[in-house]
Amino acid sequence: MSKNNYKQKNMAVPIEKHNTAAWANIEKKKPESGVPIPSEIQVENAKEYADSNQK
């Protein structure tokens, strides 16, 4: 029986583009965990975007 290899072949294809995400403009990273910390301007932009898209 043949396996469906579609998922394995397409695992490397990203689902989303993160170029415009709030954390795309990384100001610094936490030393131990490597979590990116965005600049304050990017955080404000993300909040404005989220607030404007609420129903």
C-alpha cells in the first residue's frame, strides 16, 4: 500500500508570512529562552490593528 507523502513534502512550506508581524522588528531577545521582544512602536501598531478589527 502506498503512503500519502503530500504532508511530508510540504512540511517546509510556511503557512503564514511573518514579515509584517508585531515581532518582525525585533529589538532584543531574552537571553535564556530566545523569545523575541518587539520594539514599543511595533507593540502599539499591533494593539491598534487588533482594536480596529474587533466586532
